[in-house]
Amino acid sequence: MSRNVLVTGGAGFIGANFVPYFCGKYHDYRVINLDKLTYAGNLDNLKECENLSNYAFVQGDICDEVLVSEIFEKYKITDVIHFAAESHVDNSIANPRAFIETNVLGTFALLEVFRKKHGDSQQNRFHHISTDEVYGTLGESGYFTEKTAYAPNSPYSASKAGSDMLVRAYFHTYGMNIVTSNCSNNYGPKQHREKLMPTIIRHALAEEPIPIYGDGKNVRDWLYVMDHCKAVDLIFHEGKSGETYNVGGRNERNNLEIAQKICEILDEKYPRKSRNYSELIAFVTDRPGHDRRYAIDMTKLETELGWKAEENFDSGIVKTVEWYLAISVN
């Protein structure tokens, strides 16, 4: 069936990878991209969509319920895929209010408009994108599953946990057709410069100290962004209403390993004149509440919906470094 899909945060990192993919795959869908264009949004990452007949962009705030309602009316919105969020943990520590406003109140505004327009219709879907950080931290063993209790440790993860709970409540209270996905750390092209991999690449190319928090042994499960986009596509279309699906890459690496791997790739692709890039790695004071390890068990997504990650870490990180080199030094 033809759909008019409101994608929130489509100019952000994951959204800017998802929107061109989704528009290209579903020519009978119309994608309306609502993005506030904060510092993390970049329309340059959506140039391939500018002339598409099934794409429209609206600049605005998801917290503005009047605007969201007008968009629903004007574009006859049938479905929502909700990426928009404040997402940088360091920023949440410095300014938690912005995270509560966007991630909690913004999600509430979207849910309210969706409820008023579509009620408990099972023909219209609301897909909420969340994070594995809502589960807190793991020890050296074990994995987050969809049944893991929430234990957020930063203002960012607490705000995402709050939004997840609102989404859950709207399913149970109002019978809305809702799915939620919680992903591990994404990486790939178009990521904002503040995140770990772009920061490592940027400092290395500038021949500045590469900052690594604490001892560098904090572990994350890394998911290539296009694998995540394809998982969102699948969950949006095939996921069971009211269910949560974890999306991970089974690529556990600590921050020091990430830095060293990127330095090795840069040594090959864009060598320094005299020394290796790894000599620039510098340990800095750890951030407050820094979770030690995240790791996702995505067995449910694999067994129930048949999803498989297509990119392995070694190939994905090379593609990532090559993309940043292309925009940085060419």
C-alpha cells in the first residue's frame, strides 16, 4: 500500500542514511523529513534527495505539536519513523534540559498527534528508534536482551528510557500500532564530528592528540549504519505491534581498539610523513557515569524477522574512514 511517512530527524546521522535508502527503495511511498536542523542536522547529507518526487523536507521542532499536526494534515501522514533525538552523552551531562525537552516531550507531542489522527488503527504505524544505553552497563559477560531491565546512567539514556516508556504506555493504553527498536553504537558515513570515530579521524588528520576517555577499555557493540537502516525498514514493515527489537552488530570493540584500528587504516590510506598516527593517542579524564560495556543480543530480530547484518566490522570501518578522508582531504 502507498504510505506518507513522517521521518523525524532525517537530517541527522542515521536519518540521513535512512531517508535516501527508503526513498530509493519505496517509490510509491512519500517521505516527509521533519528536522529542526540543530548543530547535528546537515542537509548537505541529503543532496541526493532534493529532486526526488517522493521526498519533502520541513524544518521544525517535534516539540511543536501544532506544527506536527499541520504536517499530518498537509501531507496526509499515515506513519511515523521517529529518529529525532538529542544523542550526545557529553552534551547531556552539560545541558540535560535539552535532552528532556526533545527526547521526552518531543516524543510525547508526536504520540499525541498520531493518537488523535489515527487512534488505534492497525493500518498506521509508529516506529520509535531508541538505544541500548537505556539498559545501563554490563560486566565482562552477558548481553542486553529485550527483557533486560532499564537502568539508565546518564541524562541522555534516562531521557531515551523515558521516551521508550511513553511509547510503551501509548500501546497499552490506547492500542496504537507501535514498534520500538533499540540499537547499539552506529558508525559509518555522515556521522557528526562530535562522535567517537569522527573525533579520532579528525584529530588524527590534524595531527592533534586523539582523546580517549579513561583507560580506553570501555566496550561498545558497533553496528554499521546501513545495516541499522535495513533493520528499521524490516521492523517497520514486519515487526509485531507492541514489540521491541534489539539491533546490534556483534562487533564488540573497546575505544582504544577503535582508535588503533583507525590509525592503522590512516597509516595505509593517508600516511604521515614520519610517524604513525597511533602515537597521537592520548588518555583524558573519564566522563562521569561512563558505562563500561554494552553488548546486544539480537536473536529475536534474527529469528523472528530474518534480519542479518551485511557489513562486517573490518570492511565497515574502512568504508567509514574512506568517506571521512574524501570529505576532509580531497
